[in-house]
Amino acid sequence: MAEQRDDEDLTETVDAAPASSPLADDDMFDPAFVDAIIEGLDEEDAAHVQELVEPLHPANIADLFELLDSDRRRRLAAALGPRLDGDVLAEMNDWVRDDLIDALAPHEVADLATQLDTDDAVAIIEDLEAEEQRAVLRAMPADDRAAIEAALSYPEESAGRLMQRELIAVPEHWTVGQIIDYLRENPELTTDFWEVFVVDPGHRPVGALKLSWILRTPRWVPVADAMQREQTLIPVDMDQEEVALRFQKYALISAAVVDSSGRLVGMITVDDVVHIIQEEAGEDITRLSGAGDGDINRPFLETVKTRQTWLIVNLGTALLASGVVSLFQDTISRLVALAVLMPIVASMGGNAGTQTMAVAVRALATNQLTQSNTIRTITRELRIAIANGFTLGVLIGLGVYIIYREPELSGVIAAAMVINNLIAGLSGILVPLTLDRLKVDPAVSSAVFVTMMTDIMGFFSFLGLATLVGLPG
């Protein structure tokens, strides 16, 4: 009878399962599913929307919000009710979350924040306006409010903002059996951790025990004998990008965060670091083009303002390049082929400079490029630039000779290609290095200056050499 009942339960479970998933193999929503959500929202059919969303993971619900416009996001939030919890909010895009929080009352934001670990709650509250922050904090329980206020006292994008205060710490004089009993007998302890930190009487970390070690070690073994004493400790004011580099370099799952006196104040886990690595990498890529953070959910006016700033700067550098061209108007007027060919030199130099700049910016961001290897790196990039310059010079020289049958013109453009590639290599490495030394983010500003150098020097070298050899004559 038991076997028959199990078979019936299995049959009922299979029959109850949805015929198809709203997610495709690439973990993206089926357009028909999104259309069904939109239709339900437009018809104010909250029950149908809840039914559609019910099987989704919080991260997928957060993705669904990003696919809707601002008005429908707010209607979806109202339709979901309790299903819109802290886990969904924590997975949401920053701009979408900010837009949604604007529509919530302070006590509603406080209720959502209290469901989360400290680090996720801080991520939600830190972007609020000062008055909204105070209102939300006033609506939170005293313990949660104190933890959030302490985290907000640390610099933005620091380990103090990133860390969570929910951790397990035990004294060194315990045994492994005492740790196990402590974990089992205290249900209020955090449930998400990979290691137990060992602290001295001053609450300074002296070691750590992985959960696997605790499970495999006899109960009577002293913690002092079982723990790993070597640790990677994270200062509370360390920049989050440096934190991510340490996790990557030392293959960490979690790490203790300490204050200026060496006391244990929190921990950072790898899931938070993965988010930071993705965020920083995406920002660097889009900032190289002057597009800000590149988020498609960013408000229209802010996006326009960010892009216009760098486009106006680019306009200024373009005027400088055109000024160089204007110096050689007579030369160009006597040989029209120069006007046809000179964009090639500038364009190829710009591409070469962008390649070098991208490598340099990444090396600076990952601490591969430091004062110790700066000269060697510059020398390496110069050698690459010369090699590429000669290769491209030969190719363009042969091509120009085949078309124009002018040996002097072929030689001039080949020499200009070598010179501009050399300038591209130098500027591509020196501009990011200089900006970094001046404490300016090289990912934001490098592209404009590198492009300016390659455009100006490309035109100047090509037209200048043509004038020197008396090419128009």
C-alpha cells in the first residue's frame, strides 16, 4: 500500500508540474511569458500575475522587473504583495531598485531590509536620500538599525559596506565538540557561513576552522590544534576592488574583516565578491568609451549628461586635430591623395592606442602593473608598437604604390604609420599610468587623451613628412 501511495503521489506531482518553463535554456524569459505578465498587469489581474510569478526564483523575479517600464514595475510590486521580499530586492538592478523604493513607504523598506543580511540591507539603504535614510532607519528594530548605521559610517565601496556582521566566532580554548554543540543549540545564529572564526579574549581573529574540518575532526580535539592560523584578513576600510583581488589571488571562500585595532567586525563571502568583480569589470569597459556605467536602466537625463560630457571633450580634441590638418592646407591642395590617405594613419594609430590602453587599464586594475615593473612594461609595449608599425607600414606602403605608383608617397605613409604606432604605444601605456599616479580613474579618462594623441600625431607625421620630402612637387 505504501508503494502504491508513493506512485500516486509521484503521478500527482508530475501532473501538477507546469507544461513548460518560463525560462529558456539560456536562462532568459520566454517573450510570451513576459507578454502574459504585461497583459495581467494591464488588466489589473493580480491573481493571475501571482500565479505566473509563483514558481520563479527571487533572482528571476528581479530580472522580470528590469524588463518592464517604470509604471508597470510599480504595478507588479503591488500585485506581488508578500512575494516581493528582501531576497528579490537584493537581486535587483540598482537603478530599478531605486525607482521601486521611491514608491514604497519607509516602513515597507525597513521591513524588507530587516529580512536581509547586513551587507544586502546596506546596499539598499545607502543609495537613499539622507531624509529617506533616517525615516527607514527609524522604522527598523534597534539592533538592525545599529548594525546598518555602523556600516554606513564606513567609506562607500569599502569592505565595511560590503561585509556582513552575521558570523560565527568562538574562543581558542574550546574543543571541536563544543563548537558543534554551540551551533546546534543556538538557532538564532546565522545559517550562511563556510568557516568558524577563532578569536582571542580581545575578539581579535587568531585562526579559522572550515566546516569540513569541524565535521571530520573528533569532538575532543582542541580548537587551537585543529584551526588554521594563517588567514587573509581584510581591513574594514579597504576598497572593494582590492577586496575582490585578494579573494581572486588567494582563492578565498570567505574572509574576516577587522577594524583598525585588529578586532573582528564582520566577514565577506565570495558571493558578494563575484558581484563586485562583475560590477567593476562592466564599469571599466563602459567607462573606456565614456558611456558612464553603461546601465540601460539608468535614468534618461543622467545618461545624456554623462555621455555629453565626454562627447564635448572629444569635440575639443577633434578641433585640435583639425587645426593640425589646417597647417598643411597648401600641401593637401597640391596632392589630393594626401586627403584620401591621412585618415588611415590616424585611424590605425587610434586602434593601436586603444589596444595598449585596454591592456594597461586592466593591468592597473588587477595590480599586475606596479612601480616595480613599469619600465619593463613600457619597453614591452614599445617593442610591440614598433613591430606592428613596421608590419602595417609595409602593407600600406605596398598598397599605396600599387594604386598610385608613387614611391615617395608609399614611403611617406609607411614611415608615418611606424611613427604613429610608436606614439600609440607610448600614449596607450603612459596616459593610464599618469592618470593612475594622479589618483584619477584611468578607465574614465584615458580614451579621450589617447585618441587625441594618435589623431594629432597621425596627421602631423603624415602631412609633415609629405611636406618635408616635397611630395606635392
